[in-house]
Amino acid sequence: MGGVFALAGCGGGSDNKSGAGSSAPAGGGTGCDTPINADSKTLRRNLQYKEKASDPAKKCSECAQYEAGKFGDCGGCKLFPGPVRPEGGCASFAPKNGAAPASAAPAGSG
Ligand code: SF4
């Protein structure tokens, strides 16, 4: 037992930050621009999610956890809430076919 659930109220985070070259449609909505919860951010960091997969063969759109069209141009991921990019990727990538790679080579740095 034991757990600290610190909820800092509902909503918030309305601070508008200076737009830095974002191709989001006017008005905003439920797409790739959908706000991400703090919990989701933590999970993304833990899973090393990136908006651009280092290996094109292991991108979200090719992942079994990917939920296409859940957020418009972006899809969803079964592992955490919020939009993920089709070209994104993370350490928990799972091939749709479930076929294991012939040789699992560890990702080198660079
Ligand atoms: S598990 Fe990782 S690679 Fe697969 S859809 Fe989710 S974020 Fe993308």
C-alpha cells in the first residue's frame, strides 16, 4: 500500500508559449497538437519515445501498439495516452507481425 496522488487541480497549463514554428492548424484541436498529461510525459521519457524513430523499420506506424487515426494525423499508443507520430518510435516497439528479428543488434550510440 501507500501511494501519493498529488493532483494539482483540474485543468491549468493554459500558459501560451511563444509559438516556435509549429504547423498546427488554427484553432487547435485533437490531433498531433493534443496536450499531453504529465503521466504520459513520464512514460514517454521512460520508454525513450521520440517523434522520429532512429530506425525507420521500427516506427510507430509499424508497431503493434500503434492506434492509427486516434489523433487525426497522429495515432495513439496503447502504452500511454496522448498522440504519437507515425514516424515516431520508442524502446518498446513491437512488430505487428510478431516476427522476431533474425539478429537482435543493440542500438549503438550515434
Ligand atoms: S510502443 Fe513505442 S513504437 Fe509502438 S506505437 Fe507506442 S510509442 Fe510507438
